[in-house]
Amino acid sequence: MNEALRNRLEEWEATYNDPRWFGEDPVAFPRRILSGGGSLRDVEIAAVFAAHLAWGRRAMIVRDLERLFDEMCWRPAAYVEAGCYRDDPTSLHRTVKWSETACICRRLNAFYSTEESLESLSVQDIRTRVFGQKEDASAANKKINMMRRWMVRRDGKVDMGLWRDTSPGGLIVPLDIHVYDQAVALGLTSRKSKDLRTALEITERFREIWPDDPVRGDFALFGYGVTHNR
């Protein structure tokens, strides 16, 4: 990586890895649960749903997450454990229906009946056991990798760093459209498919700058992409 590109990415990361850019962002919801004294389980469940609804306009995401957590009375773990969920075919967020959130709650309830934390699950495990999707070895799993970034990275800025047994060095960049577009524009990848191979390729390029915490680069590309495409 040439020096000019390295300097640009470092500058963007320093600018956008800052809570002031994330007040109206899905990560604000698990952070709010955490700051309100929520348990690890509360924060994990909040992160699952915040990541699941993280597509579309930010204002719409925030509105619909507010609706979801109001339904949960801002006590996600108690809601999941109670076993009584809103379960109807009306839309919560875009194509996500309340019935889909009820299915996720049932899976989470089953998981927590025998396990303490979602940290024990791999990306594919979260995909299948939490979200109920078929296993797909080529999928970029953007939402899951974003949730893992929130839970693992521990620089005390935007991410929460509650999963202490997982290394930030092993995270994969969440392949958001803003990240992908900026990565292509900067020559970090030339691949056309927004798949796992592309996410890994971009992560490896970030590793040239941040070898122990490569997804710091997510802030650089996502932050710059969002703020310059309004």
C-alpha cells in the first residue's frame, strides 16, 4: 500500500471512529442498553436486532428500532425469556415482519436456555442458529460481522468490547455498500461480487495498516462513504 493511501485511510479512521457520527446509527441501541445497566444478554440481543434491521435509510432504521425496543420495554433479555412475542405478518422494517422477529426471539430463547453468551458462536452459527438462514460459505454476512465488530472491538469509542475472548484481529470487515464502493474507488479490491472473498480481501488490505485490528478500516470507508453521499 502506498504512503498516500495509507495516510488517507488513517486520517479517515481517526475522523470517523468517533461517537459523534453514530448518534443515529444502529449501534446506538445496544450502547443505550449497556449504558442503562443492561446485562451482557440484554446487549447481545439488542445487537442482534440492531444489526438485523440495519439496511436502508438511517432515519427509517432508527424509527423502526425504536418501535421494536418499545415493544420489548427496553428489556430485551426479559422479553426473549418471557416467550410471548408480537407475531403477526405486518411490517416492522421494510420486508422484515414482526413474525420474523418472533422467530429470532424463539431461537435466542432456546440458545440461552443452555448457553451464556453468543460469543461462543461462529459467524455461520449465528447465521443459522440465530437468524435461521441456510449456511452459505460464500456469503459476506455483513450484518453479523458488523454485530461482531460492535461486541469485540475495545478501543472505547464506538464499539463496546464486551466479548473479551475474541480477538479483534480475527474480525472481518462488514461489507456495506459504502465500504465496497470506497474500497473499489481506492483500489483496495477489484472484485465485482460483494461476497466473503471480497470482504476478506479488503480486510487484508486494512491489515497492512492495523495488523491487530484490521476492521478499524471500516470506520474510514463507511464514515467517508456515508458523509460524502448524502
